[in-house]
Amino acid sequence: MELRCRDLLCLLIVTMNSLWSILPHLYMLFDYQPVRTNRNTSYYVQMTSIVHKSFPESERLRMINETRAMFYHGYNNYMRHAFPHDELDPIHCSGRGHDWNDPSNININDALGDYSLTLIDALSTLVVMGDSERFMEAVEYISHNITFDHCPTVQVFEANIRVIGSLLSSHLIITEADKRLGDFRPLHYSDELLHVAHDLAERLLPAFENTATGLPHPRVNLCHGVPSGGVPETCTAGAGSLILEFSILSRLVGDPIYENLARRAVRTLWDLRHPRTGLVGNVVNIHSGDWIGPMSGIGAGVDSFYEYLLKSFILFGEREDLEMFTEFYKNIMKYMRKGCCSCLDIIINDKWLQSPLYVNVNYNSGKLYNFWFDSLSASFAGLQVLAGDLDEAICTHALYYTLWRKYESLPERYDWKAKSPSVSFYPLRPELAESTYLLYQATHNPFYLHVGTDILNSINKHMKAKCGYATLHDVITKEKEDRMESFFLSEMCKYLYLLFDTDHVINKHSANYLFTTEGHVIPISSTLHRKQWEEESGHGQCRNYYRGRSMSRINETMLSTSCNVYSNIRRHSLPLVKEHFTELENFIGLHDHR
């Protein structure tokens, strides 16, 4: 892979390549017995009996087949009962789309635009499964049938990550020169997916009109622009998570407008951080720049903003993105992280354990804002893996996995003080599976294969329905709700499949691929480092970018030295000592009456 803007980009890629790609698969020669967890027994006691037995090849192959079956149970039933609607109702075996009768129903209308959303969102999972036939059929349908002329009003953020992101990912995979993932190019393909993505992005551009700050309106009508009477407020993630897809589009079509608008929004959010804490809130007025929501956290409303700063640097080599991410990460650790100074430090008799917890704080003071965390923040461990903060990622992940063990799912919000859900539904969110996959790639510790097995078994046990997989309306009662959101096929199935398929091309060449926040696969290449408009004006991208800039020193320790190679000894033991697991069980209230 050719890289043009070197230095820390190369350091990061080389570090991740060596960390993910050269660690061998080691299996211990013991007989395997499936895990039978008992909530009344310490998890450490149960796991230590099997962790040294690793995860045998026969079980790994079985889990690949189980994950594949899970995906096709959802996908085939969508195609049979719901297509061309946006989503599958897996209990009544029917489809649903945009709610034209109730424009205020943003729970549905923000994501569903009557453009076969689940089909589009599942494209790169079909690639991961190696299913070129169904992929090409889907591309053929999208190329000739998907239109936005029926004029739905949708959320800019959702349309970008689910639709534009998937279309661009699939286009890049189709046109990948070395076809490392396989030949997925339909006969007579002529950039149709790129054209559809371009059309949709063009229709989203009115979101950036008439805002003094450059922050986009949260919703647009795909024919008429910003709706009259629209709310002039957006969450931080909604405004700051367009940079990856919009920049890819700009660099593919040679038009800077999309990247420039997305980057302007990111810089505005950077400028709006509090001068003392360096934190941002979660909801902002797009006209005044005032923070309407003062809560600062790592979950809903802000999560993908941080994620895309780091991923934009990895994909494009833009140094300012890394600088912003590094500064935000430092302030997150300073104000939100509670617990011991190092999550692997331990003093048992005189205390000093305290497994880390990231709390929500007030952005202008850094003081505790409330007593809950949400399921979206389970993705933060995966982001820490990408940042090279591996030990911290291990401990962050352990908290959410402990919560999963309590409910065999993750409540949308969990009150850690009351030790009970404050919002009880679980819409099949994939963030824990995502972090589990990334941690296994970084450590090759079979513990994470067991975690993935637990996740998959819980889904099959509690969420499987006649025609797909259903949202849990209540994680305590396990009552189902008749909705399968598109990200279940796009993310959950993909991450679990890649977790178990250790020989997959993406895993063997992990430094050559990046996942969007919707789980779409982006090949990393020098093509995406090129800005055609700068080359045409006679300025090379690197020369033009660095000219006249005073670059601050990047936290190289966070990106490299802390990302220690996982030793063989650690690889075949629990990632945390038993005292930390016990502490987490007590903190979550694992054995309490639920």
C-alpha cells in the first residue's frame, strides 16, 4: 500500500499492521467443553477452567456457520417479506418504510426514506460473506431502481452513514485494483453506485445553507431542502460525522464541496469546545453555536465525532484530525474517566482497584452530569484499540461485557448508581460485538471468541423471530418489538463473522481496510490521499497542507508505545485479573435481583 503523507500515518499503519496481522493463531492442546455460565458463580472461576483450553478449530468453524446462518435468516426474510421496503418487521413477516402519515415520527423517518435501506446497508456484509451473486443482484437493482424523487425528509447523519457510506464502500470494493476481496464487479458496471451516492449527497447539501456557524441542519427533504419549521439544533455526532463519507466522495468525483462543508463543521465544533475543559456538549444550536445540551460523554450524541477524527487521519492522512482527536482523548481521560490510574494496576488488601468507568460530565465544568451510560458507548473500547491504548480498551470492554452477561443484551441506558436500566430496550446494537472483534484482532486472546459466542447465543436465544431478529422491547422481560434495524445485518453480523473467520482476507490484511461507523468496509489506498482539485491548481496535497502550519507534537506514546504487543502468556489467560472481574460484577449488580 502506497502512502503519501507519511510520518505518523505510516507509524500508525505499520503499528496496526504488525499488531493485527503478524500475531499467530496459537491453540492449546486440551479438550474443549462449551461454556455453561452460572450467574451465581464468579465468572473468573468459570472462565479460568476453559481459557487455557483456547478455542478449538472445530468450534471456531461452527461459529462461522452459526453467524452466516444468522445473517441469511435476516437477509433472506427481508428479501422475501419486506423488500423493496426499508426494513423488515420480523415478527409479522412484513416490511416497513417511511411514515408518510406522521412526519413527526422521527424514530422511523430519520433513517427510513423508502429507498430499500436494508438492501443497501447489507451490501458490504454480502462481500464479507463472499456472496458475489447476491451482491451483484443488489447492485443491479440499486443502479436501476433507487431514486430520491419521492421526496422523503430524512436525517442527514443517518442518510450519510447508512446509504452514502454503503454505496461508496461497495463502489470502492468493486473497483479495487487488486480485487483482494474477490471479483464483485457486475457486468457493464459503470460507476452507478458512485452516481447514486453523489445524487444523494447533492440533495443533502441544503442542510449547510443559511447557518452562520457552518453546522448543518439535522434534517432535509430530498427534493425541497430544509423543511420549514425544522429544529435548529443538532447533536455533535450528527454535525461532526460526515467527514469520512463526504471526503471520500469529494476525492472520487473531484469536487471539494462535500469535504469542505464537512470539514468546516468539524472545525466549528473544535472551536466551540470549552476553553477550560476542552470538552464539547452533545446538542448545539446551528445558528448561534450555543450548547443546548451541556452533557459531554463518549456515547450517544457525540461518539462517532471522536471516532471519525481518528479514522479520517488514518484514511486521508490529515494531521489536524489526529491533533484534534489527541486533544479530545486527553480531556476525556482527564474529566470523564473515573477509577484507578491504570486499569491493570492492582492492590488487593489495601484496596486501590476501581475498574475504570467513563461518566457523563458537564462540558463547561467537567463535573458529573448524571448516573447513566448508554449502549452506544460500548464502541469506545474499539476506538481505543485503533488509538493504540490497548490496556485501557481491555478494561473498557470488560464493563460492557459484564452488563451483557447480566441481561444477555445491553439496555439502551444503564443507571450505574441504581444498578438497573433507565431505558430498557435493546435494538440489536452492534457496538459490543465491534469492540470484541477489534480486541481479538489486537490480542488474539481466545477470551474474545468466547465473548462473541455469548453474544451470538444470546441473540439466537432471545431475539430470533420467525422471519428475522427482533428488537428487545425490555431487556429484563425479553419482550420483543417488531423491528429489525438495518445495522443488524450491516454491523452485528459482519463483526461476529469476521471475529470467527480468522483467516478472512480483511483480517489477513487488516491494515489495508477501515470500517465506517456503520461497519462499511473502506479499502485504504493512496487514491484517497489525492485531492484532484489541488493537483489541478498546481499544489501537491502534502506541500499545500503543511505550508505555513505550526504543527504541535502528537502524542506518539498513545499511538505506538502503549500499543504493546500482546504476549503469549497474556494471550492464554483472562485479560483482567479475577479481582477486577469480581469488582465489575459487583458494580453492575450482576447477581442482584434484576
